[in-house]
Amino acid sequence: MKQEKVLYQDFLQSKNLKLTKPRLIIMEAVLENHDHFNVDDLYEQIKMKHKDVSRATIYRTIPLLIESGLVKQSLRCESKDIYEHTYGHENHLHFICTNCGKILESSFNEVEKLINQLAKNENFKISEYNLGASGLCKDCKK
Amino acid sequence: MKQEKVLYQDFLQSKNLKLTKPRLIIMEAVLENHDHFNVDDLYEQIKMKHKDVSRATIYRTIPLLIESGLVKQSLRCESKDIYEHTYGHENHLHFICTNCGKILESSFNEVEKLINQLAKNENFKISEYNLGASGLCKDCKK
DNA sequence: ATGCATTTGAGATTCATTCTCAATAAAGTT
DNA sequence: AACTTTATTGAGAATGAATCTCAAATGCAT
Ligand SMILES: [Mn+2]
Ligand SMILES: [Mn+2]
Ligand SMILES: [Zn+2]
Ligand SMILES: [Zn+2]
């Protein structure tokens, strides 16, 4: 919790970026949110808390959160980019139900190893995994 | 080559969809294209051949090609949806270079097995895999 | 050929994301 | 605490991919 905050602040300083109120508000919202979220979700979440930040600023700040390692762009849903906060969350893959939209997560230690091997064969340096599948969840299967 | 054409025609008939000139032109363009392509790529490719089809029709036809199993939505690049034709192409994963944009492909038989197992644990029925990673290709690594 | 339902093309529309720019806030200096 | 400099913000305009609309064209069964 504190850890991530410090990480972000250090990141901003190292880039000579100012520690502004909106940047802190957005970071806190992101850390509080343990789901997959899009920009509008964040915007509403922040408004609920009686804080206020414009959409433009959220759009501008997300790349910073990504570069600092707190957030990852994870999926696309309903033609919107979806994010999730990653610090402290293990790498995982997504099973997306095409019927109800539910997103299941599943950890992928072994898969990771295999993919690393494939990347090595290609002489490719992975910086981010993007693994998933779509189909039907157990409830929608019948 | 013929195989796919027949498959597509059968699909259209089974859905009571008409076998129109634009639908055939688009299908042929897709089959000739062994790369990853977006709608504009297809549009230009078709225009080169002195054929003519509107963008609107391409947008409308791609879902049909996907449903018929000839095409798969594969990636997003420069905020455009990217497709590739799948019939006859083995399942594969994508390594995308964040520096030069190059896309490497790598087959994933073993990975597939592991993911199938994970899906089984979740009682999830996979209909489409979506596997990849971003990072630096061998040329951009230095 | 004729008639009817489907499909097409052109342009309008939508909507997520990015951009612009005047007003504001951060942070360093006196 | 007031002053300076420079980055950042908010509001709304702009962009652009994808979708929609509707009159004209086409496929297809008779
Ligand atoms: Mn997730
Ligand atoms: Mn591919
Ligand atoms: Zn479901
Ligand atoms: Zn590269």
C-alpha cells in the first residue's frame, strides 16, 4: 500500500514530473480498485469520493501509471481499453466469457516458462505478457 | 484454396445470406493476404486489383468471415483492429516488438495443452486463444 | 423478365481517445 | 510570504475507427 505510493512518487520525481493533487487522487483510486477498470469506471469512482478530476487528466495520467509499473493495460471490452493494477498482483491470464462478459483469472507459472522458451528461440525480449482466451464460462456453457 | 471458398459459400447459404460480388471480392482478398491486415489494408489491396468495394461493406463483411471460420481477429495496432486469415494456418502466438512494430509468430502446441488444462480447472470452454507478448525483437534489443 | 427482400455505397453519426490553450498550481528563489 | 518560472489542469474542440442510415442496386426464386 505505502510501497506503491512511494514507488510512484519516486517515478514522478525521477522524470521531473510534479506531484500534483490529480495525480495522487488518480493513483489512490487505482490502488483501491482491485478489478479491471476503464477510464469511465475510474472517473465515476473518483467522483463518488467527492474528489474531482477531469477525464482528460485521467487519460493523461494512465500512461504514467503504466510506465511506473503500477498499472497494466489488460484487455479491450466494448471497444474500451481496460486496465488493472499490477503491483503485488501475480501475473495471470484471462478467460473471457463471450456470453456474459465475465472475466476469470488464472495464474500461469508453467505457461510463462514455456513462452519464455519460445521467446528465447526467437531472440525476443519479453517485457509484457498478454495471455488469454475467450469462450464460455461454466454458467453460460449449457 | 478452393476448400475455403466452398466453406464460405456454404456458410452464407446456411444463413440465407446472398452470394454477392463484394462478398466474394473481399473473401478473395483475404485469402490472398497471408499477413496481418486491418480494414484499410484490405481496402487498398482490393482497389489495387481494379475491383471496388466500400469500406462500409468491408466492415460489414469481416464479421461474416470470422463467423465462417476463415478469419480471426488477432491484435490491435495503432488503435486499429488487426485480422489474419486462419483457415489452414496453425494456431500461433504473437511476439510484438514495441520498438519497430514487427510481429513474430511462434507455434504453441505445448502452451495450448497447458492452457486447456487451466481452462478445464475453471470449467471454461475455450473457443479462441489469444496469446502473445510484447517486448523487443532481436534487432531492436541493443 | 418480374417482384421482393437483401445488400450496397456514400455520407452522417457515434464514441473513445487525443489535442489545444488559457487559467491554475507546483516548486524553487528571494 | 510574495515572486518567478514552468508544468499541469480542465473544458471543450478535434480526430479517427467503427457503426448506422437510407435510397439505389443487386441477387435470386418464380
Ligand atoms: Mn486481470
Ligand atoms: Mn498471426
Ligand atoms: Zn458467462
Ligand atoms: Zn523490433
